[in-house]
Amino acid sequence: MKTIDNLLEEDLHGKTVLVRSDLNVPLDESRAITDDGRVRASVPTIKKLSDAGAKVVVVAHLGRPKGAPEDKYSLRPVVGRLSELLGKDVAFAEDTVGESAKSVVAGLKDGDVALLENLRFNPGETSKDEAERGAFADELAAFADAFVSDGFGVVHRKQASVYDVATRLPHYAGGLVGDEVTVLKRLTEDPQRPYAVVLGGAKVADKLAVIENLMKTADRLLIGGGMAYTFLKAQGHEVGTSLLDAEKVETCRTFLEEAKANGVEIVLPVDTVVAPEFSAAVETEVVPSDAIPADKMGLDIGPESGKLFASKLTDCKTVFWNGPMGAFEMAPYAAGTKAVAEALVEATSNGALTVVGGGDSAAAVRQLGFSDDQFGHISTGGGASLEYLEGKSLPGIEILAD
Ligand code: 3PG
Ligand code: MG
């Protein structure tokens, strides 16, 4: 696999480099960026190319528009932050491969940077039809002499700007993709033990494949967040009105048995913060996880669980964490996520490799007041890192291999 360092050995003056970044940042109602982690993570690669004299054309997506322009998914809110962090004005094209993009790219001088509008405004970007994707990739490739793949958060997507473009241009792994893959290798190839994985978030169905694979590599699996209730149900407990994926109870039961047989420790919450409804303005109480009242829902792991989870993490040499422990956006339900974050910070200072996986988990720890350097690595890709840990091949990485 060639990397950006190989590309930087060439004289890039007069050359145009297409960079696929992941600038899919959360925005508030006024479309201001609420967590700029992905923009910051994208800057080093863009800056290196620009400093080397290349004309840099950055392409990215935001949200999931359906192949046509929609104001609320415009990348325009990102241009200002990108310019600030790069320390130079970034030109913005109002479309992806249309008149605006063509004229912006044609106007670039050596060292200039342009950002094109949301790739997913064009149906070719995410099409399942290879010819349609290929036609869009042809148009993107026509802008440039080389392609740098740096959008780690999308490398699990077989999309035009991630996969097909690499078959049309000399291609290189960007610095961010390189760093992320190096860390993930340390989690999968002979991890230092004890190795614990903490999984949370709402949807148990999204995590089944990774749990299955982690059963072969991890020593401990800690499960919190909305997905924990399906596991509690599988243990025979009632979960009141908590999130439940009734169709997956059997699978979870099988996992619990498999874990026992494989010597993997599965740790579930022993107590739960419950409330009559999903709101910050109602009375909450803490109950044992096997005594959730029929008319209440669990919204965070309880304080005993926070202590239990911490005790299973602080002596670890390797920890991967994906997904919050509760509805941390609301103050009454943030303590569990905070307890896990604190335990990771302690493990980090004890010398462990700790990895916070994913845009949402990363945003959660920053929102709770932690800083990036308190953890070993904060990944920019939740879905991508989970698929890597599932053992799946990632199209956007595979295509860079030759
Ligand atoms: C993400 O937010 O996980 C990445 O930017 C990928 O976005 P997607 O899940 O919409 O493909
Ligand atoms: Mg996502």
C-alpha cells in the first residue's frame, strides 16, 4: 500500500490531488458544528499536500441525503472551520462535478485548497450500480493527478469517492487512515491482555456481528446503554418499558452461553437509572437491574454498575469502547458514560492502549469535558472500526492495497 509519504517524495507543484476526507460532523439547528473532531483529524493530510505545493481538492459527505441537493446537508458550514484550522482560505464549490466545481478547481493555484459540495448530492456516489458509481468516479478523477484516501470513517462503504476513484488514479493512504489502521491492528493482532471491550448505544442488532467476533479475541465484554436491556431480558429479567429488541433475545442468550464456554467474561449492569419516560424533567430512581418496574424505562447504568465496569477496566492493558452507557445528552443520564470515560483515562495513565471508537462516542467524551489526549486514540470512524473488529474486509482499505 502506498502512503501519502510516497506521494510527498514527488514534486507536487502543478499537480492536483483529490483527497477524500470524512467531514461528516454533527450540526445544531443553526447549522453550527457541535464537534469538530473530524475536521481537525482531516487537517494534517490536507496541510501536508498544500505545503508541498499541490492543488488540493477535498471531497466529503455530510449526513445521508438521497442523491440530490438539500440545504440541510450542505458542507458549507464546514468551510470556515477548515479554513481556520488550515490557516488559509478554502474555496468552496456549490456542486460536486458541475460548473461550480469545474471553475473552482480550474482556478486553483499551487498550494490552494478547495472543498466540493456534499458528494451524496450526486446519486452516483452511493449507487449500488457499478456503472453509475463508475461514471461519477470518472468525473471526480478527471479533476486530479492522484488520489489520497483519508476518510477513515467511510472506508467501510463501497462508494464512488472511497472505492471506485482509487481504481482510476494513482492512490495513496492518507495519514489519518494510516494511523487508524495501525491502532486497529494493535487491537486485533495479539492485543496486550487483559483486553476489554465496552459496548453501548441503542441498537443491539448493529453490534451482534462484532460481539460474535470479539468472543474470540477479548477477555471481557462490558455491555451497557440501550443494547444492555436485550441482554438482561435474555438472562430472564423484565426490563419494563426500556429499549428492547425482542427478535434478538435468543441470539443474546446464545452469546451468554458461548461466552461462558469460551471463558469470556460478559459484564452487564447490576443497577439501572430508571424514569417514567425519556425526558430530563422527570423523577429518576436507581433500581437493581433484575427489578426494573413494569412502567419504567432504563436510561443509564446505575452507580454500582459504573464502579463494577471501572473495576473491570482499570487493570486492562487494552480497551476498546464504542457507544454511550446511557442517554448522556441529558444530565440525569450521563453518569454511567462518564464513569466509563474516567476508567479509560485511568487505564491510559496506567499504560494501557485505550481506544474510543467512533464519531458519536468521541463527541460524547468531549461533551462530558474530557480531552482527546486523555485517551490512547480517539477514532474518527465508529462503523468503520466496528467492521474492522468484526473481521470484515473494508472496501476503501482493500482497494489501496496494490
Ligand atoms: C459516519 O458518520 O459514520 C461516517 O461519516 C459514515 O457515514 P455513513 O454511515 O452515513 O456512511
Ligand atoms: Mg455514524
